[in-house]
Amino acid sequence: MNLIALLIGLVIERLATQWFHWRRMRWLDRIIDFGFKQAERVANWPPLIPVILLAALLVLPVFAVIFSLGGTLSGFTYLILAVVVLFFSLGPKDVGEEVDEYCKALEAEDEEAIQNAVTAIVEGSAPEDARERIRAVEEAICVQANNHLFAIIFWFVLLGPLAAWAYRVTDLIRRRAVFNAARDTGSEGSEDVGHALRDAAIDLHGWLAWIPARLTAVGYATAGHFDEAISAMRAPTEQRDATISEHSEYLLARVGTAALALVDKPDESINERGVRGAIAANSLVFRLLIIWAVIISAMTLYGLTR
């Protein structure tokens, strides 16, 4: 049932682009902020505990709905709920749409629009150097595809819709914790608590993303240039002090861009190179999604015919 719900959910996710704004769920920020304020009252606790409790609080209502209604109508209600949960777990943003906006900005040579599009894709400050910006976009597409898509699919297949929603919840908490820590200008004690919660939220999300990130990296090698990607995967890294989340991001960026195996053309402009690289990275993600969909379809057929 979960695999059927996943296939239906992926089709809806590809077609229902006009509904993507529903997945941002900004109203949850208030609940997360309230949870962080409560965590400041128990500052002597290990910061991971309030982060886990907050995640459990956000997962609990979805669990209650599925538990109470999932068994009705011979399981059909569960199928509908699983599709709905998956839809809201994916994202919140669609990488393909962001790539389209970035490419349009490059083609129009609108520097302000380019900066805004790059900031949205990399989820941070856009590099000033044009070539660094191009590489940052290509790397970010490979990283964000795992965060927004493949990791959620992995947990959905492994443990069902609640696991996919739990992963999305940890991402929402991580994003809000990073935002709050960056803007926190309060007392030194408050800043310390905010940074501790941020680090705990990043670690929790990083642990859940660890296995999917490596499966996605292997998938990039399968969907792209295999030899270059495998060499990048095996290459030693110098980021020994990086967090578990950073290690996964470095791996995805390194293997994903290697799988693209792009070579600069002497007759193309810097903007044309940017468009080509972004489209190639997005195509790599789409090919991997097709591969996963085929595997999931085979698993579904096998499960139905056993």
C-alpha cells in the first residue's frame, strides 16, 4: 500500500505545481519558535532532547489521524492519507522550478534576478564570482534534491508516511533553528542556547539524511558519468572536522558534479555555461528519480504478485 501511495504521490507532485505554495507551512514556524522558547527554560538539558520532543510533537497529530482513520474503507482512507502526507513532506520547494527561474534570469542577463535565484537554490549567500556561482548552483541542486526528494522517498518506502513526515519535520526545525540563530542578537546566554539548539537540530536532521545521501550519491553515479562519479566518491576529503550533515552535503556535491562531467566550451558565454550546468544537474536528478520510480514500481508489482 505504501509503494502504491508513493507512486501516486510522485505523479501528483510532478503535476500539481500550482499547489506547491501550500507545502511551505509557514504557520508551523510559530509552533517551532514556541518550542524553542520552552527549551530555553530547560537550558541545563542536552539540547538534543527538546529538539526531539519538538519533532515528536509535530509528528503526533499526523500519527493520530492515520491511526484513527487509516483502517476505514478497507484501507482506502490510509492510501489517501499517505498520498496527502507525502505531498506535504516533499519539498517545500521544487528544484526544477527554481532552476527554470535561474536559467531565465541568466538568459535575460538580469543580475538582480540571478542573485535572487542563486540565493534560493543554494539557501545562502550567492558567490560574487560568476564561475563560483555556477559551481555553487550545480552543487546545491545535487544536495537539495536529496533533502527535498530522495531522502523523503527513502523513509517513506522504509517506514511509511509517518517516517517521511518526521524527516520533513526535522528539516523544518533545522531551517528555523538556523534562521533564529543567525538573527539572534539577545543576551549572550540566549545566543548560546540558540546556537546549541541549532547544532542539535542540524545533527538530528543529518543523522536521518546520512543513509539516503549515500544512496543518492550512488544513484548519481548510475544516472550520470559512472567512472567520474565513483572516483569522486572514493577521493579522500580534507573536511575532517565537518559535521555529519556537512559530510553528506560534501559527498553529494562532489559526486553529483562529477557525474555531470561538464567541460567548458570555448564558444559559450559565462551565462550560457550557467544555463547548461543547471539544466544538466536538474536532468541528472530527474533521471535518478525515474530510476527510483522504476525500482519502486518493480517492488510494487512483486509485492502484489507474491
